[in-house]
Amino acid sequence: MNELNTDGVCAESPEDQVRKLYAKLALNPEQDFGWNKGKDNAKQLGYDQRMLDQIPDVVWESSAAVGNPFSVGPINKGETVVDLGCGAGADLCVAALLVGDTGKVVGIDLTPEMVEKARGNVTLMGLTHAKVELGDFLKLPLDDSSVDVVISNGAINLSPKQACVLREIFRVLKPCGRLYLADMIRTDSSAFLSCHFDNSADSWANCVAGTLSKACLEKLISDTGFQDVTLVKMTGYHTAPETEGAIFRATKPAT
């Protein structure tokens, strides 16, 4: 449990909460964290059975997917894909298999233990066209307009600066580049009253404090400059009674 200061606010920063929890998930995937994870969860979320069979169980074991970002649009041979908040690399490996040897996949995560595990999983799979970086979502190590697709799965809501993260995604995407986002949103009625985060004792790392309503997240994505922002579906994934996974699709304009 996170320590609270006298105002009932978590004394740890959101980033520290995230690193601590996801380090535990990387090192102890068998532990019960109170939410679904692993290959069974991926199957429940509708991942392609061929990918579930082709990618070893050890790659899936630390995956805490909240939705299936591959269900909302194509990833083509030869494309460049970024997995933002790649964790132990399950989605990274799926993307690498989809783009093939002529493509490129970059995974970025802020938890050193997850990065180490993802690098090991990429090596295990022999995916020489995939790499994993320890990085800051606010300063992506990528050139402007260099990426075809950005995927992210349960990671952007972990940042207290989501607007800045979305601007970085927009920056690195090519014109007509796609965002396939699986993330947690708030479904309780209070979430529709404000687009501000809840900085009370709710945990950031458990995908509660940083979640926004559907309307607020759609507005945030649109305000960044994306077009065709669409909530494709709710996923049925829960981290708390007031949150549920959702999958969004958006496109960077051609000009």
C-alpha cells in the first residue's frame, strides 16, 4: 500500500508507483496483483490464436494487457511500429511478427526490470528487427514523422502528463500515421464532470488515478491534432469498479 501524506495524497510520484509495481510484475509474474494478466487474459481479449501459439508463454506471463490494440486496424509488412509502454514485450513481439524482417519495431518503457525482460524476450524470439529502449514518454528517442503506427496498451493513463505524451506520439508519427490505443477509462458518473485527474489515494500504477472518461480522453486526443478519433469498443477489463478497458483508433492528418 502506498504511503499517504497528511492531505491523503500519495507521497510517491506516479512514476515511482508505476516503476515499483511493474518491477514486481516483471520479477514475480505469478503474483496476484488484483487484475488479469498473462496469456489467458490475452486470449480473453481476443488476441489472434496464431500469435498466442507462436509466442512462448514466458513472453506473455508479465503482460497486463487491458485490450487488444491489433483488433482496430492493420499493421503491414515493412512498417515501423512503436510500442509505448511495452512492458515485457508481448505486444512488441506481435508487432514484430506482423511487420516482418523488412519492418522495424521499437518498444519503450520506463521500468528497468520490464525493459530487461523485454530485451530477453526479443532475443528469445530471434526478432533482430525489434529493439527495446528505457525511455521517457515525454521525450521519445525517435525522429519527427518517422513512425507508421504507435500502439499502447494500458500505459498512457499511467502518466500524469497525458497531453504531453500524446503530443510526442503525434510528433513521431508520419502523416496518415495511426494510433491504436488500448487504455483504461472511467465509467462512473463523476468522471463526466471534469477532465482533471483524481490525485487522491487512488493508485496511479493500478490504472485508477490517471484514468479519464471516454469524452475527456477523446477530446484530449482530438485536441492534439488527431482526426477520426474513434472508440472502437469497451474490452470488459477492470482494475476497479469505476474503470474499464477501451480501445481507440485515431489518425494523424495527411498534412
